[in-house]
Amino acid sequence: MTGVLAVFGGRSEIGLAIARRLAPEASVVVLASRPDPDAAGPPSDLPGAVVVDFDADDVGNHRAVVGAIEERHGPIDTAVLAFGILGDQTRAERDEAEVARVLHTDLVAQASLLTVLADVMRGRGRGSIVAFSSVAGVRVRRANYVYGSAKAGLDGFASGLADALHGSGIDLVIARPGFVVGRMTRGMAPAVFSSTPDQVADAVVARLRGGGPVVVWIPWQLRVMFAVAPFVPRAIWRRMPR
């Protein structure tokens, strides 16, 4: 990979882990994230990175942010959409505003930015985009159905977009990890076949460098596990944990 690497959600653990691995191959690393008064600049292990203000929920500004990055640093070669929220499932079951918040960040904002990036890259016939789905969206579980439904929607949108981009020169990768042990899941019991941000980053970078299928299961064993998920009776499935 050469050119500009842009990580949207530039303070996320997975996004930074990917940036560290791809930085030696990039002309510039752009970390796009919400302004943080406590962050003086890029992480010490990414000293040359450029930090850009980016509010994922402000979908009306997505095209302007992408345009500003390209105007200052050149065409985005690889874009990683690493932002998202887990939300509060218990609160969401009683508060429609919490439902809307999760769906907006994890589905609407993702679909908006994916559309902008695909449109911009389509014009020059090259580029790579990484979208983060989740096994939570493969078959939504009662225990986290708000987050899971957002990921199900994103997974469907990204899958359709990948097909629409086939033959365009743009590589859209859909990462589909299971439970990731990190800041977002702190205090929660890890699920079977959990992974770390570094393991997720390793799998994504390997796919970007080596090519392969659109969907990357992380770890790969989850593909086998979720192949049987549609056949599990609902009475059993509704008792499945997060």
C-alpha cells in the first residue's frame, strides 16, 4: 500500500493497531476523530500522523471532511472506518433515544461515510475501504439486539456496496470479528473465540496486503460456528448470551 491512510475513529484501539501496521507503507497517516482537549497530538508511536477533527454523527459534514483530507494530503488510498459504540442495551429497551443513538452511529453514519468514500474512490478507479461489521449482526441475539441490529444493517449495506463496486478497482473489506477484548467491552466476560485489537488488526492487514474474500471472519473459527446459527431453534437462541 502506498498513499494516504485515513482512519476514521482515529482513537479506537483497532484503528490505531491497523495504523501502526500500515504506517511504514503510507505516505501519510490521518487519524480522524472527535476533538479531544486532553490529546496533545498523535500517539507517540505514530509521530508523523496527522490528527483531523471528525464527528461521525455529523453525517452532513462527511463529504467535506473527506474533501479536506484529500485537498491537504492527496487521494485517500486506504480508509478504515473504526468508529462505533456499543450502547446500553438495558437502557435502550426503555429509551427510544438510546436506540436511535446506537443505530445512528453504528449504521447511518457508517453508511453515509461508506457512500462518500466509495463515490470519491470510484472516480479514480482505485482504493481500499475497511468496514467493521460483527458476528452480532449475523443472527441478532436478544441480549444485545439493538447493537446487533445496527451491525446487521451495516453488514447488509456493506455487502451490497461491495457487490456494486465489483470491477471498479475499489476493494471493500468487511471485517466480521467476534467479541473483542478492549476498552469498549471492559468489565464484560469474554465470549468464545474472543480476540484482541491486535489480532483483529493482524487479520485485516493480512487481507489488505494479500487479497481474498470480501468478508473476513475474526477469528476464522467463527465462520464455522455461525454457519449453524440460522438452524438453532428460537427458544434456545433467545437465551444466548452477548
